Amino acid sequence: MIEAIIKPGLNLVHAQVLVREYRQRKRADFNHLLRAMAHQGFRRLLLTDMDSAPCVTSRKEKVKERHPDVEYQEIIVVSKEIESWYLAGITADGAVALRLSPPPYTDDLTKEDLERLRPPHFDSQLDFLLELLKHFDSRAPCIRNKSFAHFHSMLPS
């Protein structure tokens, strides 16, 4: 999602955009990377799922505990999970082609909900997500997902 949809737009404004997935990284290694980026003057954005946190503030506090060098305003909380962004961006033609009936809003969509929506001809969730990206309209998720709209509003135009 970030590489395919967000990064190309950022590359128009910033000379260099670095995307790193931190879920599989050791906490100490990722914190070192965050510090190094700050010292080099990089603008950082850390995306995290809302998961089961009761509110955005609570989720940001939990992230800040794990990564103390990141600033609150650099933490973007995705409601409810980043997978909701994929479905939020599907075009009407894409929904017809994939035989989907996407919900009008995807803020509360979970991985499990997306799995239930996955047509049986896709072997895996990853295949389904990649196909959703092929039918992605970057304006649609601003209407269908509040956290995508918030994130999009933070990006340079």
C-alpha cells in the first residue's frame, strides 16, 4: 500500500522517501533507525493500526512507550487496520470485476472482515490485496476511511 500508492506522491515533493516496515524488526534496531533519521533531518511518519486500543491517544501512547524517540505528531493511527485502506480505495469498476460489495465506509474493517470478503478464487489474502491495488483510486479512500483522509491531509500537495 505505502510503496504502491503513497510513496509515488511523496516522491514528487521529497527527494528521498524511505519506507520501512517495523513490525518484524527488533525494537532496539528500529529505535536506532528512528534516532538516526531524526539526526539526519528526515521527516518521519510512523503508521500503526488502532488494533484494540480504546482511542487514538491511547494507541499513540503505547507506540511512544515502545519508540520514545518518535514524536506524537509523527504517529499516524489507522482505523482499525491498514487493510481497511485497500478496500476503501476500490473503484466501482473494480468492485464489479472482483464481484465485491464493499461497505460504504471501511473505518471499522478488520483483517478478518477483509478475509470474509475475499472472493474464493484468490489463493491468499496477499493476492487479494494486490488485486485491490490494481483497482485503487486514491480519491475514494478519503471519503470511505477517516484515517486515510487524515493521513492524506498531512501529505504535501
